[in-house]
Amino acid sequence: MNDLTPSLSSPALDQAHIGIIGAGQLGQMLALAGIALGHRFTFLDPSAQPPAARLGRHIQAEYDDERALAQLAVECDLITLEFENVPVSAVETVTRHNQIYPGAQALASAQDRVHEKRYLTSLGVPVAAYRAVDCLEDVHAALADIGCPAILKTRRLGYDGKGQAVIRSVADAADAWAQMGGHAAILEQMIPFEREVSIVAVRSVRGELAFYPVGQNRHVAGILYRTDIHPEDPAQSTAEGYARLVLEGLDYVGVLAIEFFEWDGRLIANEMAPRVHNSGHWTQNSAVTSQFENHLRAILGWPLGATDRVGHCVMLNLIGTIPERMALLAIPGVHLHDYGKEPRPGRKLGHVNITAASPEQCAGRADAVARLIGSE
Amino acid sequence: MNDLTPSLSSPALDQAHIGIIGAGQLGQMLALAGIALGHRFTFLDPSAQPPAARLGRHIQAEYDDERALAQLAVECDLITLEFENVPVSAVETVTRHNQIYPGAQALASAQDRVHEKRYLTSLGVPVAAYRAVDCLEDVHAALADIGCPAILKTRRLGYDGKGQAVIRSVADAADAWAQMGGHAAILEQMIPFEREVSIVAVRSVRGELAFYPVGQNRHVAGILYRTDIHPEDPAQSTAEGYARLVLEGLDYVGVLAIEFFEWDGRLIANEMAPRVHNSGHWTQNSAVTSQFENHLRAILGWPLGATDRVGHCVMLNLIGTIPERMALLAIPGVHLHDYGKEPRPGRKLGHVNITAASPEQCAGRADAVARLIGSE
């Protein structure tokens, strides 16, 4: 599948029926990009009214419902996912009937923080010191090796800072362990990073690779809040090199994001997401081709679109509430993406991409939006 | 409604249920823009599986079905249309239950070529010499006034060159009249224009106005084939002035396009379309805000988005057939918009927006796409 020589695409995929496991905002944004390209969508998601359901057929079923997964696989021309915590067994069920990207191997590597760190280490990608821990005694032994401060995380199913506890001194260990709820965990050295950056990369069925400009991320309470795209970010070439190793090592197909800590001039991989990623949402309004379109081009075997930045851009998440639209949209260069969800504290309800012709203008507009959000 | 002082938007319209009369590709592209903004859609369209139906609820009914129109009006928060040949009576039915933009007056002016020319003339916007004709004797009398060559068109329901006949000499008159099928018609002076340009303009409920850069259009067999956006087009300020007169004169709300002939340094209005327009499709990939988003912002009473061009752009329609996607998408800067229709000769199946950083690069890419389309 690594043949880059030109080949005819399958006419069946010209206007494909694409199945997506998960129907949240990422599924919605994939479908918005895909419908414009002539495709149609079916989603498998356990929620009653997930955001993407209005954009296609919705099979309401649990992610481990073998019968529903087989139905999705048989009805669609090919399958992808918007959510990395789909059970690997579900992906294997789909694989018996149809092609799914990314595949089971990539998911397995990304679902378990210990496997992820082992895989990254095997490629020579730096990661924080870590130990797998299964009990409080393990935590104490690991702390003795790694030192404080450290961070204890469940190995599986964590996102947006959930399932994490900081250990500032050995005295915090028992409380932190209790927060893991008995789940297998990982203790990681806490990196006193200067900044967080991420790269969104894409690899097609045909082995074609593309990398978006690196984004600088800020998190609040564990949730991504803001991504800035700096022209000629000094982290670009190192991040691309690491992403290339990860994508090629997994024979990966689709978009994948890697988050890094920048510390003392080095990039230390924090985690990877085998899907379109929040830190790549800026590409909707400020890249030649969005991450959503490129994910679809990649799985369809189509040529990838250019990943160049056009103009300047900042992305701000809308968490818990969306500012009054008259004020928000009166700020020039504001592009609202509203996921159509019910507001709830801490919930990602949408994001705003702010575009401008210069970095200064962009920063000023972003500040104005941040004031409306009430976060700065 | 012309008060430009800031006002709070209605919270009911933050995530609105928008009804669209018509569910073709224009309805589809309005909904793709609107769903990203948090809205949902219901379409009224007589076809069984129109392009936009996958993006919301579809009420399958004729455009003069009073009951279906009333249902649409009552269920939705506000109504718009993607198709200007909706009967004015249908718009009046909707108006009894809910707000519809654009309104009956604007539609009535645009549906009848004689009314349209009279209205434009009343504003001081130049039009070709014309006469209303109802029989062959009228055609001969009009030809005696206007001279040859002239063009005979049905007054109503013409689009993409349908219902038109060229009269090169008086001997053609009888044949041309026969082609009108007994319908009321208009005889127009045939303008030996140097080029065709159009302006897409938008006016909001609050009276805010915005104008997109003028596009230069080329038609093949009466169907728009290509739109080029030239930086600083010399027709811009004149076209904007005329569009302002038209929009304000009609108290118009939404996007409206006016096509002009450029002849001997003057702009002569050919026709206007009270809706989003094919010559504005380039705005999806090369304007800060697309015509589709701005139409929705306008009818919702939201601030309009910037209409500036970003980079360089050419739009090419895909008529009758779509080129092989592997070859098409391998050309950098190509943005495919596939309406998901069954191919049929002469049918608009999609369009391609070609973007680039320079006019020369853009022209080269557009030539490559045109070669694939087989049209140049």
C-alpha cells in the first residue's frame, strides 16, 4: 500500500458512503467536509442525539455492539472513527467485513498510555520518564525512581485531563492512587515545560504524507483552550520528523496528532490522538485544506491537499458557554463553529477561528474574543 | 429595520431552525455553512432526492402547495429560499405565518424580465434597450425600434440560457417567437459586450451592507462556466453603487447577485438573482466569509462577515461530468464541491475553486483543471 505511483481511484469511492464510529463534533466536522466532496455518512454512536446525527443516518448503539458494528461495516463503503477509545475488538469486528482507518494496531498503541510511551520510545521519540503502576506500592516505588512532582494517570480512557492526579510530594500518593478508582495507571515525571505544541499530520492509503504547521496550545483545567499558529515555529522540523516516524511505523492512514512539551530546547511527546484533533481546528479557516478534508482524502486514497497556512490564525475553544453572537461576530475575522450542543459547565460547545492578515491584527482580535469569553 | 445601532440578537436565533424553499445545491451549501454555525434546516422541494435533503428534514411538496408552505413556516424560526422562481403567492403564504427573506417584492421584481428592467431603469441602472412583446406583431414592431441583432426571452422562468432565441435578422423573428411557446416575452438589444461581470452583495435585516469583489464570468451555451476574480477590478465601484441602489430600493435582506455586460467602459445590468449565486461560489475558499454564511448572517440579523478576498481564486463549474478525482485533486489548490447528483448532459454537478498565492499560479492551475474538464 506504499506505492506512490499514480493509480486510478475506485469509482465506488468517488461518491462514497462513509461510516464513522462516533458522532460528536469531530464526526460532524468530518461530514461537513465530506458532504461538500460528494460523500454521504452513517454514524454509530450510543447517544440519543449526538451532534453529527443531523448529517446522515445514525445507528444508535454501544461501541461494542457487534451486530451494529457489522451493519455499519456492511452498509458503508469504508469506515473511520472520530473517537480513539472505541474498543479494539470493535475495530476488529469491522475489519472482518470492511476496511477501517485507522486500524486496530494504531488504536491499541494510542489507547494505553504505557503502550503509547513504549512505542514512542522504540522510535526514538523522547517521552517523560514513566512507570506502569498497578497498586499503591507501585506508585511509591515509581516515585522513588522518578521523583516529585509527578503525575498519575489512568492508562486508558483519559481525555481532557480526566483520570489524572498531580503528586507534588510523596504524601499525595495515597490520595492520587485513590482517584484512579483501582484502574491500571501510569506515573509520569511532571515536565516543567516552557510551552505545549502539537503537530497534526496525515498519511494516505498510498503512503503520501503531509504535515500542518505546528500549533502552540494552552490548556485550562486540562482542556485545550487556545491554539496559536506561529509563522515558522522553531519546533516544526523536529515535530515533523517525529510524526513521520509514528505514521510510517504504524502504517497509519488518516490524520493523527501528537502533543509535545517543549522543555529546554527539546520536544517531549506527551500523547498522540489517532484522529482529527482539536488543535487542528484552525485549518478549517486558515489552511489551504482542512484536517477534516485531508483525513477523508487520506482514507479514500485521494491525493492529499496542501497543508499550508493562509493568513494568520488563532483558535479559541468555547467551553461551557458561547458568548452573545452579536458581539462575537462583530469582531472581524471571527469564524464561529457551534456544535449545536446543550450548554453544560466544562463542555466543549464550539470553537472560534480568528483570522487576520498580520500576526498583530490576529492577536488583537483574539484578545477581543477572549474578553468576550471571559477567560482573560 | 434600518437601524444600525447595536441590538441584542434574539436568543431563539442563536441555534435557529431555518426553512429553505428549494433543496438543490444552493440549499445544500447554505446548510453546510449554517450547520457549522449551530443551525438546523428543513427544506421544501418537489424532487424525491434533492441534493440538500441529506442535510435536514425534507418536505416533498410542490412550490405552490399551500399546506406544505404553511407547515414549513410554522415549524421553522425563519424562512429563506435558494430558488427565485418560487411563486410569489407561495412567499405570501409563508409571510402570513413567519418571516421570509428575501420577501415577495424582491422576488416579483426578479421573476419577470420586464419588471426587472423597469425597476433597474427607475434606479438609474443602465439596461439594454427592450420591449415587452406578446405576439409576433409585437416582435416585429420592437425589432423596428431596437434593430438587429436582438435577443428574445420569455419574461418568466428562464435560467441558464433556457427560453432564449437570438434574432440576427428580421427573417429569424417568426422562428424565435415560435420558441417562446406562446409565453409573454421581452425583446432585448443584443449587447456586443467586451466581458461579463457580476457582483454578489448582501444586506442584513439591520440594513448593514457588504459587497464581494466583482467576478468576471464566462458562459458556455448559456451556462456559467468560469468566474475569475481579478484584484482591483475596474468595475468594482460602479457595480457596488448599482448593487447598493437595488438592495436599498427593495429593502432587501440576504444575498443578491447582479450580472452586467461591460461595453465601451459602461456596465449594463443584464439580470439579477435574489439569492446566493453561482458566480459567488469562489467565496467558499477565497473570501474571509462565504456568500452562504453571509446570507444566513443577514437574515438572522447577525453582523455581516468580511467579504475580502484572501489569495487568488478561479471558479470552474463541472457540467455534465466530473473529471477523474485522482487527477483533479492532484492539482494544488483545487477545492472540489460535488453536489452528489446523478450525471446528465448540461447538468451542473459541482464546481471547483482553485486557489493560489499569485494570479499567475492561479491561472496555471485553472488551465490544468480546464484541460481535465476537456473544455479548453
